[in-house]
Amino acid sequence: MKEELIKILFVDDEPWGTEALRLKLEGRGFICKTSTNMSSAFKLLVQEKFQVVVSDIMMPPGSDFPNIESSRTGIEFIKMLRNKYPNMQIICLSVIGDQQIISDLKKRGVLYLRKGETSLAVASKLIESKAKGIASF
């Protein structure tokens, strides 16, 4: 039986910021795709099966969600992901420091990694663990 390839979707309006992380994970055998806004991310999620979504918080919502403020796009995206894909592994990779938002994300079963503070090695290991279901955070 052929082993299913694990797909990871990165959603960030600055995809160059996660390029090294994506390349490292691709080198470990994962398939990584990117989206730069919430609308295009949902389109990809309908077309393909992803095991993990790594999302920023502050990004454009895209044309399908004109009433969402860009400062809250990732939060709304994660809420919708949880409703539509309750078993999806979700990781938030963002610069936000608001402890209430971070606490709310954790209550939703989202792993929070802070951009600029989480090393490439640690981030890739945690994403890989989530993707393979090795650890629950």
C-alpha cells in the first residue's frame, strides 16, 4: 500500500517569510503549498486534502470575505477551519503578542509559534510532529 504524502498549506501574505521553513519541510518529504489570503486558502482546501494549515493572523481576507478586517483575518480563518475541518491540525505562525488572542487560539487546539522567536529547527520539528500526529500540543 502506498503511503499518502502529507500536505501542508501555508497561509501568509508574506510567503517569503516562511520560504526557508517550507523548503526544509519539502526536503523532508512533505508537499507544501502557499496561499496569500483567506479566500485563496479556502479554494485550495476545497481542491486538495491538507493535513496541516500554518496560518498568519494579519493578512488580507481576499475577495470572498470583504467584511473581515486584515488584522483579524487569521483569527476568523482559524474559526472557520475549526468548524469546517474539526480534525485539521492548525498552527499559527505570527508576530502577534496579544496574550488573550494566543490563549483563545490554544483553547481551539491551535499551536502558536511566534515569528522571529521560534527557530527554523524548532518550527519545522513542531510542524512535522503535528503533520505526522506524533505529538499533541
